[in-house]
Amino acid sequence: MKKLVKENIQKFAPYIVDKEPVRILLNANESPYNLFQYLKEEFIGKLEGRDLNRYPDTDSEDLRKALAKYLVVQKENIICGNGSDEIIQMIIHTFVGKGDTVIIPTPTFSMYGKFSSIGEGKVIEVPSYEDFKINVGEIIEQANKNRAKLIFLCNPNNPTGTLISREFILEIIQKTSSMIVLDEAYGDFCKENNLDLIKNPKVIILRTFSKAFSLAGARLGYGISHKNTINTLYKVKSPYNLNTFSQLIGEMVLENVDLVKRVIEKIIKERDRVFQELKNIKTVQVYPSHANFIFMKSEKIETIIMECKKEGIAIRDYSDPSLKEYIRLSIGTPEENDQVLNIIKGV
Ligand code: PMP
């Protein structure tokens, strides 16, 4: 059987998530607050009217209308997917052929590289500076030299929390002819707004309900772009890609967006508190974050990881040798954050 598997797939391992029971989950940048508890009855009521023997709306019309209203764009500017992961895959299916170049500033979200390689693209990683600001000059040079089809910009960046300045984004758009994917999975945790950039059909913005909207379990993400680009992405979209339940809960959460905004404020406040506390710990180097997590470095990282594990706290560590001394802490409830802070202070 192995010989039948495409050569570029053979080298991959499946995406593995640790299933060991833990008390506190601070490893996946989820929201610690479950909004669904407020919406459960209404959700069940609304489900009554749905025919689950029928396929969902393949175009997620009502959800796209609700999103368009929320974002102040047209529904024709939006495509919905089973998590923004699915939109990333659609983009790669649409633009990347065998051997086509994809530019990825690193370190960043690993799925850009993985999906590009599965699509037989040629990934060029452009390392960021020591403070994790992206190397704009090198990104532009590599993109032009290799006629790159895509450039992924994660803003704010996972795992570092770094924000890319508007000026840098504009420079990359102006000086390259590649498609620019601006992944704003964590954009709700900062005040930047780059939505006006979708006037340019080369720009695709990605957003998700998994982080600030407390709906990681619903697997709901979307792309925002010029309508011509969205129509092109529609060519590769699977039929009925987003199930009835996720479309419905997405619409409901948008109707209750004040709840979401309160959660975002709480998380930002906590993030800033945790950052200050970490900054006061001498053995730790912490990076300013514009997202719902904090990236940090310590010579004692192995002990911190071990102590967290012992206490049943999941944090994100890295097997990549260049990130061995780093961890990423998702922001949890104040009580959860205090428990990790106490461990780090103790170490
Ligand atoms: N982009 C970034 C930067 C992420 O960190 C993640 C999830 N960790 C995703 C996209 C995918 O999000 P989802 O598929 O849950 O929408």
C-alpha cells in the first residue's frame, strides 16, 4: 500500500493531539469561556425548524449575510469554511500547482507549510528577525525572484503574538505580484483593521470563530476578499462544506456579539496582566503579544513544561529545534493563569 501513497505525503505524520487528561487547557489558543451555555435553549429551539435529513445550505447564505453586516462588507466578499483551515486549503488548491512557490515568514502557523507541501508547492521560509518582526525586504525579494503564487502573513502571528505594521503589509502588496493571505485568526484581540485592503483582489483575509468567538468546537472560519477572488475560491469549495449546526450557532453568536466583545475585553485585560507578571520574572524573556496567548523563552523551559504537566496544565511546547527554549501560553481564566504563573515563578 505504501508505494501507492503519493511521495510528498509519505514524509508526513498525522496531526496528533495529546489526549492525556488535563485540568487546564492553555495549549490551543481557545477561549476559556463557553458562550454556548447562554445560547443553548435558543439553539435547540431554532434546530426544531431545521430538516436535518436535508443537506445544509451549501453557500451558508444566512451566516454570510450576518457576517457581512458585522464586518460592513457584502456577502459576496465572504466564503465560509469548516474552520479557517479549510479556507487555507481552498486557497492552496486554487493558486498553487506542482512546484509553485509559497512564501512563509517563520516561525508561524505550521499548517501553511504543511498544506502547501501537500499541494506539491515549493515552500520558501523567510526567517523573521530576533524580535520576530518579519523581514519585509527578503519576503519581497524571494517572492519576486521565485514568482511566488502566495505569501502568508499571520497577523498577529501565531506563535509569537507579533503584529505586522500596516506599512509593511502595504509594501509587500505593492512590491510583489503574489496573492497575499492575511491570516487574522487572532485579529479580534488587537485594534488593527485591514478590511479595506480587500479592494485589491490579490488580498485574502482569514478569520475564525475558534478564538475570540469562543466556538472552536463548531469549526467555523471564513475568508474575506474581493468578490472576484471569492468567486474563484468557490470553484474549489466542497459542496455543503459547513454543517447545519455550525451555520446556525455562527448566526446566533453574531446576533449576540456584545457577549463576544465582553469576552474579548476580559481576555485582553488578562493578557496584559499575565504579560506584566511574566516580565517581572528574571529567568523569563517574554514577547509583547497582540493575541490571546503569550510567547516566552526561558533557560528553565524543560522544568516549566515538566511542572505544568505534573499539575495537569497543558501548554504549547515545540519539537522544532529552533523553538526548543520557547513555550506559548494561551490566556485562560484569571484563576488558570495564576496557577501557571505560580509554577513559572516557582521554577
Ligand atoms: N490560522 C492560525 C494563525 C491559527 O493559529 C489557527 C488555529 N490554531 C488557524 C488559522 C485555524 O483555525 P480554525 O481552523 O480553527 O479556524
